[in-house]
Amino acid sequence: METLLGCLAGRSQCLTYFEEQGLVDHVWEHEAAGPGRKVFALTARGKQELNLSIATWNSMNNTLATLRRNDRTHDVV
């Protein structure tokens, strides 16, 4: 997570990092007019990491919601 937050300075840096980690692959698409462009897609490992991150985020969110509910019940006089 720290590495991810550290790469948020630039989209290109993040995509390079993800590619080095095997989380994304890219292909070049060429149109008739204009320059080519890199198109990125998640790899199988990238999808696994995404699902794990979503599950972790949801768990953390649920824990915080429980703490907020418990805090409100203690404030009632």
C-alpha cells in the first residue's frame, strides 16, 4: 500500500510500477490518424490483487462503521 501511495505522483509511474509487478500488461494501438497509444489491462494477478484490495477496503470500512455506531451509542445520555 505504501508503494502504491508513493507512485500516485504520476500516472505513468504507477502504470510502470504495476507493469513491473506483473499486475498490468499493455499493447500499442495505432489509429489511422494521430499517434499510437498504450492501452493497459489487468493481468490475472492484477485482478487477484484488485479483489484482495477491495475485500481489505470493505473490511476496514465495516470496522470503521461499527466503531462509529458504538461511539454514538456511548454518547447517548
